[in-house]
Amino acid sequence: MLIVELKEGDSIDKALKKLKRKYEKTGVAREVKARQFYVKPSEREREKKSRALYVQRRITKSMNA
């Protein structure tokens, strides 16, 4: 359960913003989206390697620039 504590005089908009930020940090939405469809382990591994390669390329590109 997410609990958002507010200070005296905080607006509803600020409370909603805090709640959304906490919700995103928990990763619930990402996990629900990922579980909607079955992904074969080989496809999951391929995606993981692809993502790692992308990150590595970005790191080397930023080091060279």
C-alpha cells in the first residue's frame, strides 16, 4: 500500500504528483505490462543482451565525445 504524507497546506495536485512518483518507483505498472503476454525465455534473454549492448554503446560513445 502506498502512503503519501502531506504537510499543512499542500495541494491535491502536489499529493497526486507524489503518489504517481511513488507508484512509478515501485515498478508495479511495468510488471503488470510485462506479464500481460508470455515471453519465451530465449526472447527475454535476447532482449536483455540487446539492451546491455545498447547501454554499452552509449557509454563508449559518451567517453569518446
